[in-house]
Amino acid sequence: MKRQPTKTEQRQERIVILSAGVDTATTGVVLLAAVSTASLSLLGESLRLAFLVALQLYAVFVLRSLHRGRFSRFDYGIGKLEQTVWIALAVSLLFGSFWMVDRIFQVASGLREPAGPLGLAIAALANAVSLLICDVGRRVMRQHLPTAGPPVFEAHLKLRDTMFLGSVGLQCTMTAAALVRDAELALAFDILGAAFLTILMFGRGLLVLARSLPDLLDAPAPEDKQWRIAQIARSLLPPGEAVDIRTRRNGAAVEVEIAVAGTACRTAGDLCRCATDIENALCAEGFDADVGVILSRFEGTRAARPVHEQ
């Protein structure tokens, strides 16, 4: 059901939108500085910032939609949308890392002109300003983002923390490249910083892809969780009532569909009560579970949901 956001929610939206605008402007300035100075390290940092901006814009979309109740009609939430967005971002990171490898090779082999002393100094200064803005945004977002929300918020905060630490390490190599007088040593520091960022982007892309792709393809829950879910569900149903129990991952949550014979659970009310009892029992065991119960002869139709969701 659609609703109007509260004043607190509107304040949260303004903070996130403002942060997204600042990040977008910062990314544009850093990218411009990277192109004009030919700094490999700053070029890699601009790609990482572009990834953060993309996630920030998606967080704005999710936050505004949540505050207006636009996702309430989705029985299973927006897990598929989130996984699709994560996969798109992961692929972008992987392509960005491959492109950075090509740029590093061209500069190292002399096919491209490396950054000069002035360019390296400007790049170090630009990254220092970006680092300061990233730290301020990280603190503001951690203070004002909702503590309980979609996984994108937690992932966003973790990503900001990781990027801040990476930017601190990058600032060391960029400062060293700007201060040393030997041109070859300066180039080595610049390549070292770019290689560091490339490894971070490649690793992050692989990690996000490995976590998101199985969920998008409806991978079942791990075997130990499947066994425990089946054990709890069968203990709450009469013997032989559970015909089939299927699970699929949805981020950190597990979606469970139970087909019953219909011997004891005959009516819609019976099915809803079964779903409620099983979901409550799974939650008591620490599962973030979404349970649906359906008669086995009607598999493929809409499953009965717990009473509190009706």
C-alpha cells in the first residue's frame, strides 16, 4: 500500500540524495584530473568512484520506494532486482580492471606518455580532496542511514569503509610519486598505485559476482540449512503431510515452499496457519525465512502465506 514518507524519512532521503550529488561531482572532478594529468592511480580511483556513484543512485531509488510503500505488493521482496544490479556492477568492475591492466601495460612499455611531475602533484592533491569527501560522506551515511533496511544499505556502508581504506593506501603511493625526483621511480609508484586499485576492483568484482549469481539463478540453500529447515517443517506437520520442501536463496534470506498432501491442511486457513507456525519456528532458530505452503496437487499456483502477511 502506497503511503507518504515521514519527516524523518524525508530527511534521510535528502541526505542520501545530497551525498549522491556530491559523490557524482567528486567523481567528475577526479576523472577530469586523471585525464588531464595522465595519472594511472587517479584514473583507477575515478573508476572506483564511478562504481560507488552507481550504487549510491540505486540506494536512492530503493530508499524512496521503501518510504512510499512501492515494494509492498511484492511477496518476495526485490531480491531479484538487487542481484541483477549487483551483477551489472560486478561486470563493470571486472571490465574496468581489465581496461586498467591494458593502460598500465601501455604506459610501462612506453606506448603512452607517463604523468609528469606537475601532473603527479595535481593528482595527489585531487585524491587527497576526494579522500576527505569520502570520509565525510562515510560518517554522515553511517549516522543517518536506517539501521534496519535492505541489504543494499549495509553493502553500501561496507563499500564506503573499504574504499576509504583503499584510498588511504593509494594516497601514500601517489604522494610518494609526487615527491620523488627520479622520473622512473615516480612512474613505478604511479604504476604500483594503479596495480593496487586494479587488484581491488578485480577482487571486488569476482566476490560480488560469486555472491549474486547463485541467488539470481534460484540456487537452493546450503545442504545443512536445507536439512534443518526440512526437520523443523516436518516436526510441525502431521506425519506424511509434507510431500515436498523446496528452498532458494534470496541474499541472506531463504525462501521456503512446502507442498502438503492436504490430509490435515485442507482449507486456506489451515495452510496459512501452517505457514505461520513454520515461519515463526524458523525465525526462532535464527533463519531469515519466508515460508509458503501449497497443496501438492495445485503446485505452480499461488502458495498460502503466513497470516501476518495477508
